[in-house]
Amino acid sequence: MAGRSRLTATAEQRGELAALASGPDRPQADRARAILLTVSGWTNPRIAEAFGVQENTVRLWRCAFQSGGPEALRSRVSAGPVPVKAEAALRVAVPLLSAPVTDRTNGTLARLTEEIERQEGVTISCSQLSKVLRRKGGCATGARVTR
């Protein structure tokens, strides 16, 4: 039977949850918002519907919070190999895209991939380079890169 959760949070935990909920990491923010809604009386089915997830997912988020507090809701980087191509791409692309617009040629993803291969000796696809640049925060200088 789906009823109200007995989950509670201290004022300090609510503050941490609010900070996570307003952060840039969407999955982490959703988990924090779901816990805040749980504490305010929302049921699992209602939260699941609001976030477009299964009820079991909401239960997992609640269990994580119960066992580890707000820290348990934070996103973690999965263990795995070092992103060699991404690091090489950023070593080349960041300085090129940081130069004043008047001092550089039009930067396309294809041109950037060619320059990365020339300077670093690694090949990276345009779509992968686009993902790497977006994860890095795009072009911090406001430069626009097209295909």
C-alpha cells in the first residue's frame, strides 16, 4: 500500500538537499528534489510520475538518503580508463578557442579534429569532440563551434 513516507530530514540536511537540488548536475538535482518532496509528504507514485521514473527508482533514492544522507545522492564518476582522447582534444582545443575571435580562423569541429590529430596524434570524431567540449562547459570564451 502506497502511503506517506516516514522519512525525515534535519534542517541541515534540508539545506544540503536544497543546494544539490539547485545545482547543475541534473540527475543529482532530481534525486535531491525527490527527497525534499518525500519529506514534504509526497508519495512514491506521485514523485515517480513527476520525474518520469519508476517507483522503485524513487525507493532506491530514499534508501540511499536514509543510509548516507545527502552525500549518498551525489553523482559519482565511474571507475574506468583515463579519457586519453578527451584530454588530448582539450589540450589542443581550449587554447585555440580561448584566442580572441579576431585572431583565429573559423573553428569547425572538423577543423578541430584535424588539428587534434596533427598536434596530438589521436583521432576523435566530431560527435565525440562535441560531447567533450560540452562537458568541459562548452567554449568558456563564448566561441561558437559548428560542424
